Amino acid sequence: MIDPLEVLVRAPQPGEMFRVNPDPVERLDVMLIENEGETYMVAEEMADEVDRAAPNRIMRKTIFLVQNMDGEFFMWPVPAPVAPDHLAYRAMVDWVCFNTLN
């Protein structure tokens, strides 16, 4: 069981219907780095130092707050910059279905 304060970070599953919260405060531009199977958020003030230690490994992502039709919330990291026609933006105005072709 998931802790009530815990929100999963994942992409939508194939065939999953979902919406994205349109409020700009409900998404966040972040820098991430993976190391030995773990993902870490990089503080902006540490980005240069991390990049020197691990060149070209920082990933820029926008994390969107998502709710599926079962009422479950999760955070969806999308490579940034996010194109205006991306499925995440369409999901701000309508329920959309994720498929592997999106």
C-alpha cells in the first residue's frame, strides 16, 4: 500500500485514461541525474558541479501532476522543453488515452 502522502513518479500506462492539472503551480521544471538505478533531483546551484563530475548526464524534465480515471494521482516526468502539442498539454483540457504512439 502506498503512503497517503506518497505520489508515484511514472509515465501513464498504455491504454490509461488521464487528465493533467492545468494549474502552472502543479508542474515543475527539474534537473535529474540517474546513478546506479536511483534518480536524484539536482539543485540548480549544484548543476555546474554535478555536470563537471558527471558530464552530460543531467536530464531536464517537466514533472506534471496527473490523475487517472481511477482517481489515482502520479507525477509524470517529461523531457523538457515540452512541445505545445504534447499529450500532457492536451490532457489539461480533456481526458486522453495514453498509447505507445504518443
